[in-house]
Amino acid sequence: MLGVEARSKNPLSRLLEFTAQNSQCRILFCAESAGRLATLSELLQSSDLHPEEIDGWSQFTQESMRLGICVARIDRGFWLSDAQLILISEAQLFGGKIAQRRRRGTTQDNSEFVIKNLTELREGDAVVHVEHGVGRYRGLITLTIDEQTTEFLLLEYARESKLYVPVSSLHLVSRYTGADPDLAPLNQLGTDTWKKARRRAAEKIHDIATELLEIYARREARKGFRYRCTDIDLEQFSESFPFEETEDQANVIAAVVQD
């Protein structure tokens, strides 16, 4: 078992013992994402393990580094005894926490921005096409192409450019969520402005996620302190709160008390 022991003085003691016992082997660590790679790499380096960041297994087998690290979403590692190569997945180190992150990742809901039905759209509404960016809905139009008649959403972009989106591709269009839809800045078709904006947003999200994961990793590696609180103390403290809790706040409070 190579699992991280969060409450231990050295959370990676099992891993360190394993690498020392198998010093003749080369080891590749696999992180779930680019953000997790940065966090895992820092955690390993804090225990004097210094893996080199690489693209994947193929590159690792072709080079001679002792320790490597890459992005690969796998649950189990393996050991090739003849080649003296070992692959260790992040799931082996953090166990159930990886499965929890995956479940959270697949249950995130942006349904309030998704357009489920054409009746939800009004002519003039600002919308976002996943590939072309911000435009305005100008209604439905029927076109005959290759002797087939199909309904299209007509989207207008900057400089009065038009984009025809088949009704069957409605899932590619979502509501504009900016502060003022009436002042939505329309993108220009045929340019890479939208792609650059998406890339900048993705990089910003990645930076924030990396920072948060680093904070969580440090918290998991530290030993907590349990405060003792009687029911009377809790009741007095609760009564001093001058506001009415929202449902989410009440759920969090209950979870903290239970913990």
C-alpha cells in the first residue's frame, strides 16, 4: 500500500520506503490533470523525490530518467519486473479522494445556461455558440439544402455576419451570461478572437484550480485540532448570529457540527 497518510509527520513515508527498496527501478507517477500534476509534483519534491515532467509512458520508456511524472487518468499502476519499470497512479496515493473528485467533475450542472427548448429563445437574445462565440438570435429560418428542407437558428455576429445553426445542433448554443445581455459584445466570424478568449479563460481556471488544489493538499498533510463544544455553548453561539441562514449555509453548519 502506497497511500498518503495525511495525519503522519511524513505523509509519503510508505512511498519513500517503496522507492528506497526498489532503487534499481525507474518510476513514472501519473496525475489526474495538469493542475493535479503541479500539486503532486510539489508534494513529491517536498519529500525529496524529484520527478521530471514528461508527455507520457512512451517518452518515459525511451529516456533514462529515474523518476518521471505525467498526466494520465488511470486507477491502477503496474510493475514491469523484467524492464524494471513501475507506474504509480495518483489514485494509488490518494485512494477514494480521486473517485470523489471524478464524481464531482461529472455532476457539475450548468443547466440554467443551457437552452433546452426553442421556446426559451426570444428574437434579439444574446447567445453563445461554443465554436463561434457571442452572437444574437434572429429567429428561425427554413433552408433547402441538397433537396432536404431543414430549420436553422439564425445567429447574427459583428459586422452583420450570419451563422445558420441546424435545430439539431441546439445543444451547441447557450445563453449569454454577461452582466447586461443588451450590451453583449458580438464576436466576429472568421477570426480567432473567440478561441483566444476561451484559451485565456481556460488558463486562468487552470491557475486558480492549481492554487486551490495546492491549498487543499497542504491542509490534508497537516494534523487538525478538535475543539470541544457542549450543546449549550453551541446554542449560545448560534443565537448570537443576527441573520437568518440560507438553506446552503444551514447545510454547511450541520456538516461542520457533525464533523
